[in-house]
Amino acid sequence: MGVERRIGVIGLVVEQREKANSINAILSAYGEVIVGRMGIPYRERGLSVISLIVDGSTDEIGALTGKLGQIGGVRVKSALVTR
């Protein structure tokens, strides 16, 4: 039996705009599991919000969220469902 894949949503709140290059490098490295991405600057609060739609194994998605969560000034939450 193959690896179970999950579909989910990852939300990022970016409090430090200068972290954008680090975030984009990680997102590019995990591009094969990212189905869609939307980023919204929330100028009134001085932050940005990024939402990702993902489709991958638990390990792939966990590695992606783990690496994003290690970036200072970035908060990450995810919700996954079995496909």
C-alpha cells in the first residue's frame, strides 16, 4: 500500500517582513506539495498572512511546517484531513 496523502491548509502569520526570503526559499523547496498559495499584507497590523493549500504525506507536510516554524517572527498552524 502506498503512502497515505493528506489535503490541508497551512496558515502563516509573518510579523517580520524581512523574513520573506527565508519563507520563500522553504516554500520553493516544498513546491511539490503546495497546491495553492495566497498572501495578504495586513498593513494596519504591520504583518502579513499567507495561506497554503497542501497535498502530501504527513511527513512532507510536517517537515514543511516544522521548517517554517523555526523562522523567528513566523507563526504557523495547520489543519489536515485524510484524502
